[in-house]
Amino acid sequence: MTLFREPLLHFAVIGVVLFSGYAWLHDEQPDAAADEPVRVGESDVRWLKQTWSSQWLRDPTADELKGLVDDLLNERLLAREAEEMGLDRDDTIIRRRLAQKLKFVIEDTAQLAEPTDAELRQFYDANPARFATQARLSFRQIYFDPENRADAAADAQMVLAELNTGGKPEPGGDRLLLGNRFHDASELAVSGMFGADFARKVFAVEPGQWRGPVKSGYGLHLVFVTQSTAAVPKAFESVKGDVLAEWRGAKQAELSREFLAALRKKYGVELEDGVKAALTSAPEPKVAGK
């Protein structure tokens, strides 16, 4: 009989077997949520209309609205059945999405908080570097490439001694594509070129004398700062909006830490011995310039 050779029939039979097997394995009394009908309320319809209008710049027609409601109902019905079948368990995508939604709830809670002017001023005073003009400097450098020298550190020390005693004119050093002279650069810009550790050390150098060697991700540098402009705090009133944004960001981070600490206490956290060993034996991350 050709009927039993039809792939569609095979698919239907397999589906019935799987569904029946699932029902047999999970033969439990339905909970209260399973008896709840799938509802669509007025707020859902308003949301559907607003979403449609923002995309198409017009209200949906009656037929279009009916289609939107049908789609929403179908989505909720399929989601309900998937939950009943346990398809949401051990699913990485669903787990991440649920965690993301809860994170958004925590962040929204922080956005609802309205600090007083006194709280904002206290935050402003406690974080002066966030609300100041950037320090800037001009400098030139001599680069020593460890790939092309047997002992770049010794070479740099020797040249440094000669420069500071006036024993020889300024040498060219090794070639660096970034150049040897930098004018009115911020610490962020220097960090982007040479690394944060290099930038921090260079911005601590007093102008007027060669210093180093300072290490970067490229190698070693002797540095001569020609001009330095310190950071200047901005008036509170001129950066009040920035202070509020920074305060809310800090509040979000604080709420997240507190909430996660409470969850750890509520549920408990256990790491298998192999996991603990892997974490304690993990190598230190490599940082350019170190």
C-alpha cells in the first residue's frame, strides 16, 4: 500500500507518539496556571496599535488589527504549550533572555530614583575626575624596539644618561609608525595609542627633562614632556545633567550588586571542586606594556 509510504503520514505518526510519550512521562495534575485562559487585554491592543503606528506612521485597519491580535494569541498559545512541555528548560537563549529582562527591571528601578541636589553634590564632590576638563600634554619620545635590540633596556638607560648630561644630541631611536612628537594630547588619546599604564606614567612626568624608560605594548620609550595642562574641575551647575546620569549609572550598578548578592543568599551557589580548581589556576590576563 502506497499510503504507508507517504512521508507526511510518517511525520504525523511520529508526532503523535512523541506527544503521547511526553504526556505519559509527565502525567501530573495540571496546576492553576494551566487552567488559566490565554487573555488579550485592552493594554495589549494599545501596545499593538502603538507598535504598528510607530513603524508604519498610521493606525492599523480593522483587518490589520485583527491579524495583530491573532498573531499575539498564537504566540502566547505556543509559548504556553512550550512551557507545559518543558521546552524552556536548559535553554541558553531563553535563560539569557530572562536574565536580560530582569536586569532591565533592575535598571528601570534605578531610573525611577530621583536624587536631591545634596545627593548630587555629594556624588560630584566624591568623583571630581569625572567632571573636570581633561589633562593634556605635549611630549616627544625616543623608541627602543626590543625585537631589534639585544638589550633594549640597557640601550635606553645609556641614552637617557647621555641626554640628561648633555653628552650627545638627541638620537632618533628606532622607527615607530605613531611618530615621535605628540601635541596637546589627552590621557585618553595617549592611552589609546600606547596603553593605559604608559599614559598614566607619562602624565606623571614633570616637564623639562628626559625620563624613562617607560614601557608600552610596543617596547621601551624615553619621554620628554614639553608642556602639561592639568585637569580643571567644572562648575557643578554646568555639569549637573552629567552628574545625574553618572549618579544613575552608579545606582544601577549598586542595585545590581545588592540584588545578585540577595539571590546568592536566597538560592545558594555551589561550585564543583574541578570548577574551583580551574578558577584558582586561571592565568593572569596579559596586558599590553607589562
